[in-house]
Amino acid sequence: VQNALIDDAMASKRQGQTTAALDSLEALIQRYPQSPLRETAEAERMRLLASTHSERAPEAARAYLARYPKGFATADATSILQALQP
């Protein structure tokens, strides 16, 4: 089920269906908080929010950094937050 949620999210993202992609990623994060796929889901969610200029992107970036301070998407999260600096 977890793999299916990630697969659905990535397929939706490729098709430009951001809302559907976010729904699948958020479902994985909520239903399977201990999943080894959670970091990937949170990183993809953060990137999607940033790409749509969502007001939720900074919150997602902060949450990612708090949970995964040395994660593979740390540079992306930092970049999202730096873009907010005047």
C-alpha cells in the first residue's frame, strides 16, 4: 500500500495533477508515520508545495528539517526557506 501511494503520487506529479499527488503523499505520511518511505514522501510534498508557490511550503520545509536534519533533501528545504529571506 505504501509503495502504491508513492507510485500514485509520482504518476500524478508527472501528469501535472498536483492536488492528487499531494493527497497521496499526505495519506502515506498520515497513515504510515513510521514508514521507511516517509522521508521520500515528505521531501516530495515539500518540493511540490514549493513548485506551486504554496504558502504551506515553508512549513513543510521546516518540518522536513526538524525530522531529517541530515536528510537527502536538506538542501532543497534550506533553499525553500532562504527564498523567503528579504
